[in-house]
Amino acid sequence: MLIVFWGLVDSPLLGIVFLLALLALSAVRYRFAPYRVLPVLEAALCLGFAFLWLPALLGLWLPAIGLLENRWVSLERELLDRDFEDRARRLQLEDTLLASRRDMKNAARLAQTNERARIAQEIHDHVGHEITGASIALQAAVKLYEKNDARAGELLEQCQKRIESASAHLRETVYNLRPAQIPGPDSLEALCGAFDFCPVRFTAAGDMENVAHWDLLAANLKEALTNVSRHSKAGLVTVKLDGNAAFIRMMVTDDGKSVKPYRPGLGLSGMRERVRAAGGSLTVNAGEGFQIVCVLPKVKG
């Protein structure tokens, strides 16, 4: 526009110098990158030449465009920085998710290993011990029988009791390994009904839909009832099952003797690892009696 105006009116040759200076500044802007000082230099150039050639004031639109361009570039860089930050957050979340999945697999593997170790320990401590004692008693009974000793009958009776005890422990171990046939509150209620150590009061309330861990709840209930029969003198066990839209909770409480302080064995450790692997939590209260609270997340319906 300035070039056209310079050609249409009687303009001094100084206008050519002004135009060349503006062109040089524009070349600097578009050849390299928008520079914050350029609009100031362009404005000063236009105002300075305006004293000699008044149409030079028309060149003030160039620094105005430069300021807008600088602002545009700043916004563009800000958007790019945000995009990079969002990508970094997504990558970090993906890494965290992968690490969480690895931890869950490791926890499940550890829980499986602990469960196997617990079963082996149970068989060794109870079944193996009783069978070994029965074998020794049987050998002694045979020798006494050969000598017509009346004590042979007592040893045979002792041997029979040891074998029955070993058989009972073995049945109990196999029963705890057997999964629930029908997943749902009915399967947990059936486990409570089959418990013959003491009465069990079972209640279920709330939302029971979208529960993906009935087998895990059944395994934990079996373990909790087994611990009641072995370690408490309870006269009543209360099992409460309640759920909402996001979680399912099972509380197993007995009125047995206090076990403070208690040491969690392989059974409780295995329960806790299984629950953590499923994304839940397990807490134990060993105050008056004993209470186990298991909370598990539901699947999204």
C-alpha cells in the first residue's frame, strides 16, 4: 500500500529508504522467526520517518500485525507444550498401568505359591503327623499282639483314632480346595450351613449384581471358618454380605476368645494376597473375638 501511495503522489526519494527499511525488517521476521523487538523497531521507524514523510504513518499496521503474530506464536507454543505434557502423562499412566498389571500377576503368583505352601504345611503338620503316629502305634501293637499282651488292643484303638483324625484333616483340606458350584450368595450360605463347629448366622443385603469374585469370597469364607474351628472357642459366627454399585463386602465375625496379639499365618496371608491381586482390601480385627472384612470391587455393568 505504501509503494502504491508513493507512486501516486509526489513523494520524496526518502520514502524509498523507508520502504526498503520496512522490507528489511519484514524479511528478518519471515526469514527467521517472529522477534519481540521487531514491532518496536518498526513503530519507531514509522514515527521517525513521519516527520519527513507523513504517509510513513501508514506503516504502523506492520508492528500491529507483528504483535498479533507474536501472540499467535506464543499461544501455538503453549498448545504444543500442553500437548507434549498430555502425551507424557498418558505415557506415564500407561507405564503405571503396565506396572500395576505386573504387580497383580506377581501378587496372584505369590498368593498361589503361599496357598500351595499352606496346603503342604497343613498336610505335613496334621495328616503326616497322625499317619506317622498311627504307623508307630500299629508296629508296636503287632509286637504286643505276638506276645499276647493286652495292651495291643489299646494301641490298635489309638491307631484307629489317629487314622480317623488324619482322614478328617484330609477331607477338610480337600473341601477347602473345592470351588463353589453355583456362584452367588447362595453358595456362601451353603458353606455356612455346612459348618458344624458352631452355628453360623448368614445375612445378605444390597446390590449383588456384577460381582466377579464369588469364588474368591467362597475361598476366603472357607479359610475364615476353618480358622474359627481351629483357633477360637466361638459359640456363634456371623457372616454379613452387603454390596453397592461399586463394591461387595463380606464380614466374618466370631465371638470366640480374644487373640491379641495375633500372628497372621499362611492362611490369612494367602487371603490378603488374593484380595489385593483382585484390587480389593482385607482387614483383620482381633479385639473381642475375631473379625475379617473383605472388600472387593465390582465389574462395570
